[in-house]
Amino acid sequence: MNLLSSLRSRIFLASALLAVLCIGVAIYLVNVRVTQEAERTLEREIVATAALVDNLRTTRTETFVQMARFIADAPPLKAAVDTNDAATVQPKADEYQHQLKSNLLLVTNRKGTVLATVGASPRTATIISTQPAIREALAGREAFSLLPQPNGMLQLVTVPVFVVTLKHADILGTVSVGFLLDDALAAQLKAIMGSDIAFGMDGQILAGTLPREHYAALADRLRTSGISRVLIGDEEYEMLPRPLSASSDQPNVASGPVVLVLRSRTEQLQSLQAIHAGLAVTAIVAVLLATGLSFGVARTIARPLAAITDVMREVAATGDLTRKIALRHRNRWDDEDARLLATTFNTLTDSIARFQREMSTKERLTSLGRMSTVIAHEVRNPLMIIKASLHTLGESGADAAAAREAIHDIDEEVTRLNRIVNEVLDFARPIRFDLGPVDLNGLCRNAAAAAQASSPGADIALNLDPAVATVVTDGERLRIALVNMLLNARHAVDAVAASNGAAPVEFESRAAGDRVRLVVRDRGAGIPADALGHVFDPYFTTKRGGTGLGLPIAKNVVEGLGGTIAVTSAPGAGTEVSIELPLTSVAQAGPALT
């Protein structure tokens, strides 16, 4: 059965699909919006983290600048540096380093020679003393620098140590204070801001919170700018590089110090799984509720219509117009349109039933009137002849020959009256068929012989198809109907024999698949066009002395056997009667006169 053939199914499917579509689109849009918002949040957090790193580094640098200035302005240190004696300067440096707790403290004389160092090896101290920051400080300017170290980057703040006289300021040397940007600092920043940190310089990562096996993948990102994505291991990260010195403000300077701020995109999206799961459960529940509601709505709409269509189907199948539609629903589900349709249908069936009764009465009266007229007309003539014959027999002077003729006339007219009564009864009462296997071609030969033997006249030319097999039908009733049609055809040919010659009546049979076709064809005067539509009407005849029941009876027989009959005719060209019968008849009772 087609799923869409039912109104309830169509309403249910349309409502359910609309609900599912709306819910699906809504859930999809919410998921997209949540994901986009998570991406934007991730980017905002990265930018905020980068800003915090910059602010922390700037604050820490300013702090160490102040500390370096304080140390450089301390008279004990100035006096020690002025001696240009490393043994004198070193204890002072140790003392200030204990107070400062920096990663590096370096003191040089006015020539850049290291006088004291804390937190660095002699070789490292020598390297630092050759940096441009030392020369700038000896020139009287504060300087900042970042130096690569095996475990990170060393940020140095270098200030000059000078004494001011009445005439000028004399620079005695420099003080450098440094702190490391190493794994420990990166871990502290991650603990504060929740983002991974990596410090890089000269095309390599020096320190960070990620495992060192991933440093190679991060090193290529030191040259980039803006937020980008990088795959590290099994996780995808959003990454933002930020320069750490003025010389590396340009993003493509590979040697400049850079801090990379990373945020795990995979971890962020995994946190959305609970939201997606909740939305999925909500969608499923909403779809189930919408489907149930759609089914309920469809059922309430289709239920009264189903009651109406069921009754309509029964009325169409049985013809019983007494069936009424009764809608039994609770008041809250009462459908005004369905109730109006049911009331209209009930009223219509009442009107049709009343009209049928009236038409049946009229047809019965009309049939009785026509039958009475035909019977009166047909009976009157035989009765007059019988009356005249009886009058002849009653005369005293009637001879034997006149008596025999009168008796013969009486017998002939009684036979005629009996035939009229039999035809009326055959048409009026239902036909009871006796089905059985019949040799149809043999039946046709028998009917042709009986019709030809009834009276002299036109011959019957047989054209029987050998392919016509045995059929299951009522042979006797079919033979009588065929004899009747062949007699009509012979009479039509005899009527024009004087002018046209006695053309034979053609009688043929043809196999047509699961049916057979019988044709009776004559070359008589034909039937006028205005009379052709009434040839099957009871008591309609154009033949003098006919009852008008021959073709109606034949039609009842053929249709009762499951076949069809048709008449075609043209005035002056003749008439053709065509019968089609099934190979196996399913007999039905013929109509009775009511």
C-alpha cells in the first residue's frame, strides 16, 4: 500500500518532517553558533594572554631597571668600582645580589672589563661584557637586551655607574641585572593564564611549557604573525607570536626574541562535547514529542474522515443508500467540517434514495403502461380472429371445410397468444442460467439451421473460426438469443429482396484472446438513426406484429453470461449485431421487470 495514499499518513509525515526539519536546523544553528563562539573565546583568551605576558614582562623589566638604578647609585658600589679592583667589587655584588634575587648581576669598569659577576660563569660574563648594551651604558644610556641561553632567554637591564662633580659626570662603569625567561617562568605564566608559553630566538625554541620534542614544530612558527593553527602531537593549537624587543617588532625577523602563546583548540572543542550531547538529547526528545503530537493531530483530523469514507465505500460497493454516517467523538475533538460533510452526505443519500424510489415507481408505471399497450394490441387481433372463427363455427350452415379452417385459425391464434405471454414472462422474470461446456461453433450451426428452417427466405452464410474452442456458458439460452437475432436479420433481408435480391445473412465467429466474438450481419434496409438508440428498450419495435422484446431478452442473456452486445446500422446498408462472450461465463441473474 502506498504510504502517501492516506490523508492521515500525509498529514503525519508532513507535520513530522516539518518538525524534524525545524528542530534539526535549530540544533545545527545552535551548534554552529556555540562552536563559533568557542573559537572567538579561544582567540580572545590568546590575545588577552599575550597582552598579560607583555604587561608582566614590562612590569618586571621596569622593576629590575629601578633595582639596577638603585644599585648603581649606591655609594658603596661606586666607591668599590672606582677602585677598579675585582676583589673589592665582588663582595658588594654578592651583597646586592642577595637582596635583589635576580638571575644575574654583572659589574664592569669604565672600559667594559668585568669586575664582578653573580649567577653567570666567567665565560658568560665575558660574552655579556662585549654586548652593545654595555657600550651604550658606558656612553651614558640605559640599555636592554635579550641573550639566548641553553635553558631560556636572559633579559638584561644595563645602567651606567657614574659620579657627578661640579664640572661634569664621570662614568665609572656599568651594572647589569638580568632575569631568565625559562621553563619555570613559562610554567608560572601558564598557571596564571591557562595558556601554553614558548620562548624562541634565532630560529629555535629555548624554553616553554610543551615537551621539548615539539620544539621543532614550533620553531617554524617564529616567523609568522597573527593567530594561526598548529598541530602538535594529537592536539590542534591556536597560536599567537609576540615580539619581545623593539628590534623584533617586525614579524619576519627570524633572529628576534619571540614569545609564542598557545591555546589547545582540541581541548576547547572537547569541552563542547557535553553541550553537543545535551543538544542531541534535546533534539531527540523534541523530535519524539513532535512526532507523537503530529500523529495525534493527524489522527484527530483523519479519524472523522475515515468514518465518512468507510461508509461511502460501503455504499459504493453495496448500493445500500440506507447506510448513514455517524461521527462519535468527544466534544473536544468534534470536527465541524467533518460533521457538515457527514450531514451533507446523509442528506444526499436520502435524496438519491427518494429519487430512486420515485423513478422506480415511474418506470414501473411506464413499463406497465407500455406492456399493457403492447399486450392489448397483440392480444386484440388474435381475439378478433378467434371470435370470428367461433362465429363461423356457430353458424348452422357451416360446412366441414369452413369448420376446419376456423379451427385452424383458432389454434394458430392461440399459439400466437401463448408466444406473446411467454416472451413477456421471459423478460419479466429473472433468468436462471445453467452453465456447462459448449461447442460454440456447433451451437452457431444449430442456431443457423433452426432459424433457416422456421420459414423460407434468405440463406445464412456461416464463417466460423476453427480457433474458437469450447466455452463455458448456457448453451440453450444463448442458442435461443442467436436464433432470435438470425430471424430478425432474415426478415430484414426478405423485406428488400424484391428490389435488391436475396443477399445472404452472414454469421461468423472469431477468437479474441480470452473472449470470443459472434457477428450477425445483414444487407437489409437498416435501422433509422433516431430508432437505433432504442433497439434494446422493452416493447420498442418497428416490425409489424412484433412485441419489441426479442433484442432486450437477448441483451439480458448476453450480459447475464458476462458478455456485451452492440448494434450498428446504416439506413440502406444493413445492420450488424456484435456479441462478445468470455471463454468462461460467470452467470448473473438477469433483470426482472418491476
